[in-house]
Amino acid sequence: MGVVCNCGVLVNAFSANNNVKFTSQTGTTKGDLTYTADVCANSLETSTLTLSFHEAEVGINNFLFTANAITSVTCKQEGQNCVITVQGTGLVNDQQYSFEAVFRDEVASAANDNVQSFVITGFFDQNGAAPVPQGSIVALGCNEEA
């Protein structure tokens, strides 16, 4: 039996053909996003989170972001759904950036889950919500939040 998580999220999600924004470029770039996370407010030091981007065309913007310090996790009940915000720092090509990721676990079986936003400050913005298959975002402990 594992440690109970008061607030956290498990993510294993893929979203294709998103128009994302890179801070250093004009316009948007189309590509695929892959998210993984195992985050719990009770154990921030062992929580993990990654985002990889694979550009559809040339591939010059491909990157892997890996969180190296998760500093905040908040859970907010919205009806039956749960919105989880994760903040901290991480690395892209050995450069450190701050990040904020917002995940939405939809309870309705017909609805997609959503990565509502993912911003790597000074580097990357997901540029809007990315729908991901139902069940690929699992909120932990949201129902217990006041």
C-alpha cells in the first residue's frame, strides 16, 4: 500500500498536431506533444514531470523538458472534474527554466481530458488547451480538497 496523495496527478498523454509558440520565434509551430507526470504534493522531491515536443515539419524545434524541481501542486475541484496546477523548474538542453502546467481530469467518459496549458517561461507556450484521450490524466486526491 503506497502513500496517500492529498493532491497530485498521474499523466501519460499524447496530443497530435498542436500549434505551439516558441518565445524566440514569430508565429506558431505545429507538432506533437507527449506528457508524463507522477506528481504528489506529499512527496514533491520524488515527483516527476516531462514534456516532449516533436515538430511536424523540419524537426529543428524538437525538445525534451524534464522538471528538476517541482515546487507547487494545487488541486481545484470544478464540478466532478479536477484541475491540477504544477509549478517548478526544469531543463531543456541543460538550460533551466521555470514552468507551469495545468492538467484537467474530466470525469465524463465521453469527454477528453485536457492539458489546459503548459508554459516554459522564456522558451515555450503550448498556446491553448491540448485535448488528450480520456483516462490519460488521473487526478489524485482532488475529491478530498476543501
